[in-house]
Amino acid sequence: MTSIDIRKQTFKKVMRGFDKDEVQAFLEMIADEFERLNRDNLKFQEKESQLQAEVGRFRSMEETLQEMLRTAQQAAEDVRENARKEGKLMLKEAELLANRAIEKARTQVQTIRSEVIELRNQRDLFLARFQALTQAQADFLAQLEFTDTDVVQETIEEDHHGDHGNGRVTEDAGMAD
């Protein structure tokens, strides 16, 4: 029913009925109110439609945000997991490098110990040879101190008397005493 239907509405005429002008005025008033209500209703329907569209956008945005949040959480979890894996890998690499360094240091220590032992052996050999040389020189000096003046004198006389020797004191001459 529209406001036009209300305005065009006619009633049967009966005796002792209602005042025609009054009924017509009432119908006009109802038609005006009906038109106002229809306009308000249309406005509310438009507003509802706008609000429904806005709610739809918000729901879509919410779903998008929820999906983004899930994606961000998954990405954060992936980053954490990758960081854990990378940390473990770095730790293993560091342990490997440390073990290599320790092994290298042990090898160097062993080499140095071997060199120290070799140097000690060389030192001991040098000292033994030096002591032997020193002893030989001491023995030689001791022999030079032990000379018999008669033997030396005889040798000198022999050299002057025609025995042209080489002027050396022989061992036999030194031991003749």
C-alpha cells in the first residue's frame, strides 16, 4: 500500500456516517505519515545496506588481517627455527674449528717436544765430545809438562852432534826414563 492508495480510498455512503471532510483530513494525515515512514524506511534500508557493505569490508579486512597474522606467526616461527638451525650449525662449525686448532696445537707441542729431545741429545753429544776434547787436551798438556831434562838435553846434543833429526822429542825418548 502506498500513500496514493490511501488518498484514493473511497468509502460507501451511508446514513448517519462519518463526516466526509474529517475522514478525508484523517486519510491525508495518515498518507503523509505513511510517506514519511516510507522515506525513513528507505533511508534506513540504504543505511543498512551501507552498513552491511561496511561490515562486509571489515570482515574481509579481519580475515585478511587474521591470515596476515597467521602468516607472520608462521614466518616468525620459521625465522626462529632457521635461527636455531643456523646456531646449531655455527656451534658445530666452531667446535670443529676448535678441535682442529687443538689437534694442531697438540701436533705442534709434540713437534716441539721432539725438537727439545733432539736438541738435548745434540747438547749431550756436544758435551761428551767437548769433555773428550778437553780431556785429550788436558792429557796432552800433562804430557808436555812431563819432560825429563836429561832426555831433552840428549836430544838437543844429538841434534848438534851430527844426528840431524827433526828436532822433535820422540815418545821413545820421552819414555826412556
